[in-house]
Amino acid sequence: MNVAVLGGGVTGLTAAWKLTGAGHSVRLLEAGPRLGGAVRTDLVDGWLVEGGPNSFRESRPAIGAVMEELGLGGERIESSPAAGKRYIAWGGLLAPLPLSPRELLSTSFLPRRAKWRILREIARGPRARTEDISLGDLMRDHFGSDVVERAVQPFVSGIYAGDPERLSARHAFPWAWEAERTSGSLVRAAAADARRRRGPGGFRSAIVSFRRGLQALPAALAAKLAAGAVVLNADVRSIGPGSGARWRVCWGDPGGGREGEFDCVVSALPALSLARLEIGPGGSCPLSGLGAIEHPPVASVFVGFRRDQVQHPLDGFGALVPAAEKRSILGIVFTSSLFPGRAPADHVALTVLAGGALQPGIAGLPRDELVERVCSDLRFLLGAHGRPAFVRHTEWPRAIPQYNLGYGRHLEAMAECEARHPGLLIGGNVRDGISLPDCILSGVSLAKRVS
Ligand SMILES: Cc1cc2nc3c(=O)[nH]c(=O)nc-3n(C[C@H](O)[C@H](O)[C@H](O)COP(=O)(O)OP(=O)(O)OC[C@H]3O[C@@H](n4cnc5c(N)ncnc54)[C@H](O)[C@@H]3O)c2cc1C
């Protein structure tokens, strides 16, 4: 078949690669001048900067298999064992996040009443909710307000840059929704998962990247496509009827509009582009409702210091900063501890995220003001003194789609649009999950559905 893949992020590239492997003729149409979408790696003067995602959790065996198939096994690196700790800011100090029952009981980060709530939660029986509920409400029901304020909210900021009071438990955290239904207790369900992973045939999930950064993934995917398959600067605006049962896809580029006919169209577009896409004979935009999906702005600030400028040992993955701390930042990744070699000798690299659903205004601050605020928080939390040796700032005006309460109606709209328009398939982070592994599996599944 002759297939058009719309969008050259990780989802679209994975779909295009798998479709090419299955013998289809593929044209990948990407609006921008480069491939990779949210993945952006730069190597500048010995600093390896990730402007978008920093790493991903290889949580399913299928993801490892994709890396091997792509020939990325030798490039793949796992996070350093020295980066095992996770910190959380509370009361102006960084406390290690308790990672075992013993640490939980002894931590000073949670009050005694919260520990008591966690212990009591173990006795909960299964509960099948019919109505969706916010993640904040679900977690409060299980563990109480202290845990939501001190752990759930910053954790959600670290993943979605979102607000737990708005995110849907069912759609944004399907694990918790399902665990409540089947096990009742989230603590018991997590312990059972951990036992299964350690047991025979279990799978050890790892946090991974590549030696030369995450851009190695889109680069490896693009290298598997046929020569001439990729069209850059191709902003797809409409997909209408072509000859017979085929689709006519129209895209604009700086030199004027172009079009092509395809047996099948695979969309890996972000929500706003899907909302504006004219689909079908009438030229209407049946997915216009997707324009309402919230995408809070996020700023990613990569900051390098000489090692002796930072007092903190940086012996962990990073630190999350709860909103209650009233600082400017959401969290810090200890980039050069996580993957050594990402800063010049005797230097350290930190990646700071700011903005998100709870502080959207901060992401759009002028660069100098933002960097000033970031450095002030780094001074306060990590004892980072003096002017940074290196700064790189990436602004994401629409970072990550929020699977908020009511997201089911967007999923229904996409399913209905597919049903009404045979030969049109929709995937990507608007539908199949927001993490890189979710997007890889979305691309694999889109290609399977074509075949
Ligand atoms: C700042 C940030 C940090 C993140 N951190 C992590 C992390 O650490 N770990 C993790 O697992 N995930 C992380 N994510 C999430 C993850 O990176 C994304 O969800 C994922 O990369 C999305 O891939 P995608 O291909 O579905 O969409 P995108 O990457 O958004 O790609 C869509 C592509 O479609 C193109 N396009 C748009 N409109 C059109 C059009 N009309 N015609 C043609 N092309 C079009 C765009 O230019 C883009 O290239 C992060 C995301 C952001 C923004």
C-alpha cells in the first residue's frame, strides 16, 4: 500500500519504519525542518543538552526489542547506579524520597499520620468506580492530603507538568485506576508488581538513553526509511477524497501547496494540528474539539557549573519541588550523575524544568529573568554558587497533552473519526500515552493496524 504518515516525531517515525519493513511504500510528512518532534539533543562545547525528554523508562520488553532491531543496543546506556536516590524538597531542604517500607517508616519527610494512612491502605478491598475521578482525589482517598501535597503533586509535575486535581486517574494513570479495581490497595498492587518483576521470567525495567543522547532514536528510525520517503516543511492541512477509495493529502511548504494520493493515512500529529485538519469530502474539521486539550507551557533550562561550585553531592536522579514550597521550578534532573560524560571534566550538568499547569507564567518569562530565578532556586536547594559555566534554554509553549477529567470524550471523537473514515488511523501522544515508550508502541501498533 501507499501510505502517508503525518508527523515526524517518535510515533510517526516508528510507524513509518515498521510500515517500510512490512513492504509498504511510505511518505512521511513533517511540518518542521527537522525530525524527532519533542526529542532535541545538542552537543555544545562538551555539554550534551537534551532540550526535550531526558531519558525514558524501558518498562516493557517490547521496547528493548525495538532498540535491538534498530541496531541501537550498543548505543543504549542505563542510568548510573550512583543515581539511585530521588530527592524531594520540603521545608527548604532536600529529603531523600523513601523507596522501601523501612525508609518510609523512618523518613522525616512525612508526618506520622501520613505513614499511618499508608499502612491502613494495605487493608483496602477492591473498588470498581463508575465515574472518573481526579488523580488528586483518588490518591487523597487512599493516602490522605499530606501524601498528595508532598509526593503526588510533585511526581505528577515531573511526568505531565500537570495538576493532579485536573488529571484523570482513569486516563492519565491507568495503572492506579486498574489497581484500585482489581487489588483495592495501591501499595499491595505495587508490591505484587515488584515481586513479579523480580521473579522467574520477570523484567527489570531500566532508565535509559543513548551515548550521544536521545536524538539517536529518531536518527536510527529515519535511517531505516527509503531514500526520498521524508518530506520536511510539509505542513499537512487537509486529507480529502482522492480517486477510488484513496485519500488526497494536501500539504503546504514555503514553495507552495503540494498534494499526493494514498491508500491509507496514519496520523501521528499533536492535538492542535489534528483539531485544525480538514478531513473528508466536506472539508470540515471533525476533530476540532481536540483544540480544547490543555498543553501547559514548560521551560527546560540546562545549567552547567564547575563541580566545586555545587555543594550537594548530586548522588541521585534529581529532585522534585512541590508547589507548596513556593519556588519557581518544578524539578531538577542531575543530568551528569544520571548519565556520566554529559559535562566537561570537573563540571556538572543540571536540567531544570519550570512552568507547567500550576505555574504557566514562569515558562514564558524572558530568558534572563528565568535563568536568574532558576539559579536562585539552585543556590537555595543545592548550594550552587556563582555564575553558571553554561546555560541553554528551550521553551515549549505547548509541552505535553493533559489527560484531564473528561478526556474520554476526546478518545471517543478520535475512535469515531476513524470509524467514519476508513483508511485513516490516529495515534501519538494525544491518544496512546505521553511517554516515549508509549509513543514507540503507538507507532508499532499503527503500522500493524495498516497491515
Ligand atoms: C519538555 C518535555 C520533556 C519530556 N520529558 C520526557 C521524558 O523525560 N521521558 C519520556 O518518556 N517522555 C518525555 N516527554 C514526552 C515525550 O517526549 C513526547 O510525548 C513524545 O516525544 C511525543 O512524540 P510524538 O511523535 O507523539 O509527538 P511529537 O514529538 O510532538 O511529534 C509530532 C510531530 O508532528 C509534526 N507536525 C505537527 N503538525 C503537523 C502538520 N500539520 N503536518 C505535518 N507534521 C506536523 C511536529 O512538527 C512534530 O515533529 C517530554 C516532553 C516534553 C515536551
